[in-house]
Amino acid sequence: MTGASSLRDLDVLTLGIGGEIFAVEAAAVREILDL
């Protein structure tokens, strides 16, 4: 899937900021999209 690395970079960014809830949601989205 295109954009998989972008999502991963976004996860790192949100975790760095402390957006734990968003990171969990992003993980759920990755599972749904089977990335």
C-alpha cells in the first residue's frame, strides 16, 4: 500500500509529541487496511 511509510512516520511523530491515543487509532487503522 502506498503511504504505509508515511503512516509509520506519522506514528513516530505523534508518539514523540505524546499523542498516545492517536497512535493507538493509527494502529487500528493499519490492522483494518492490513498494512
